[in-house]
Amino acid sequence: MIHILHQDIFIILKMNDKHQAMQEDVIDIRLLEAFAAVMSAGSITGAARLLGRSQPVVTRQIQDLETDVGYLLFSRNGPRISPTPKGILFHAEVERLLLGLKHIRDRAAAIGAGALPVLSLAAIPALAGGIVPIALATVDQALLPRQVHVQSLSAENVVQSVLSQSVDFGLASLPVQHPGLDVQWVCEVPCVACLAADHPLAKRKVIRLKDLDGRRLLTMANPYRLRRRVDEAIARAGAAPAEVIDTNSSLTAIAMAKQSLGIALVEPVLTSSLAMEGVVTRPLDVAIPFLFAAVSPAGRELTPTIAAINDALRVAATLMPGAKLHSGEAALSDLAGEPATSEKEAS
């Protein structure tokens, strides 16, 4: 009997040790808040003001966080600090976590008040500014909660946000294959050329990719998504742009085209939904498909609100010229590897 008692005490002590170790592995949220505040304010003093904490407290919290993660987050030069490369990468993760925690607080408050839960959507910039507003405007307003969060993120961060369930629904350019995602539908739409209204080629009804030869190209920067298709299509056309300006936002590319900095090859999301004064949009002689998917966390049933938004987004997507919808997972592999085709072949 005594032996069994000692054994039980030993097991309890071991469990307590494991629990304590698990707690030690969790970073104190106050340290992360201090880090995010310093990144936003650019200084310890500014962060202290934002947080309502003393400067020595924030300094110690940053030091504790660096001890926790095992590397420097900031470089010190007297009173001035600047984020290290690792600190910049770490900040992206912290920002996503803190935003997720804020959403949890909002949801908890909504549950306590008996209100509809907070709705969180994430989309790449073009879709967040293009079809998301159109969709939200057509949804039955009684289905929308008092708070709707719409985040404009890179495709990779949209996917990660849906996977972590810090958002309810996402729109991201392909590829998006991941076992933790349910793909509701995929949209395929041909890219367009945007030029300044006084550009020498603006009078043409169709812009040939050969017309880019010797000219400046304005396009997307991410080599694993639309940029790859653009480069492959231009190479097949035998064109060689003299210069390239790339960006992570099609709106930026269009704005540069307006200033006669070059010809922008972009998806037609913003050009079909927003007035672009001083810019003309023309189809291309080669169909370069822009592909994006509507995704939700795997295995989670769509609520009536999310289902209504999903339907509204699908309808909004079809308003773009030449848009085609494909259903779910089955389309992903084929579409992701499909080369650009001429208009004649596409028809």
C-alpha cells in the first residue's frame, strides 16, 4: 500500500513537471505585445507610450523575449534600435497571432451579447479591393454581424490565416493545395494590359505580347504565382522587355502604367470593378490565366453567413470579362500547371 502511494505521488510530481515545462514553452503574450509595439513605434519610448507601460518595463520585456526565442530581435546603436532580419520575419508571425487573439476577444464579446459572431475574411489585395466589396454589398445585411474584418494579405498569408482559423474564409491565387483547406471553387480569368491613355499602343483593340519587345513591363513580383505565367507567355511570344518593374500589388502596377512607366500585365479584378481614369485596359492576344480559389478551413461546415458570402463572391467573380468557374479540389492540379494559350486555342 505504501509502495502504491509513493508511486502515485511520483506520477503526480512527474505530471506537474511536464505541466510546468509546457508553461515555460509558452511565450508571455505581454512580451509579444511589447515587441509589436516597438516595431510599430520604432522605439522603446514610443512603444511604452502606446502600451501605457514604463520604458524600463518595455526594455526588460524585449530582452526577456529575445532570451525566450534565442536570438536578437533588434540591433542596438546607443538609444536607437532597428529590427534584425530575424526580427522582421518574427514580426509577421507575431502580428498574425495578435490579430487572431483580437478576433477571439471580439467573438467572445459577441457570444456574450447574444449577437452574430464576428466575420473575418482574408484576400489578396486585388480581390480584397475588387470582388469582396461587391459581394458584401449583395449579401442579405441581416446575415452580416456588427463587425466584419477584411484583411488584405499575400496569398501565402491568406492560406496560413485560413489554416490557423484566424479567419473564416479566404481568397488566394493559386497554388493553394493544402490538406487543411477545403476549396469551394476556383476562378480562371484572362489577364489584361493596362496602359496610359496617351500611350502609343492605347488605340489598339488588342495588345500583342510581341508589342512588349524592347518596352518596360510592369508586373507582379511573386515568381511562384502569376509572374511565372506572364514570363512563360512572353518568352513563348519571342518578346524581350527592355526593363521590368515588379510589385506585390496590381493596383501599384496600374498606377505606374498611368504615369507612362510601362505596360502593366495584371489580372482584371480591379480594372473591371473600379474606375481607372487616365488608364485604358486592353485584352491580350494570348490568354494568360489568373487563377484564384475560395478556401475555408477543412472539415468546417459553412455557417449561413459564410455560405451566403461564398455564393456572393462566386457571382461577383463571374462579372469579370472571360471569367470561368471550376468546382473545388479536382480543378487545382490541372489548372495550376496549364500553360497560357492563344485566344484562338482558348476558344
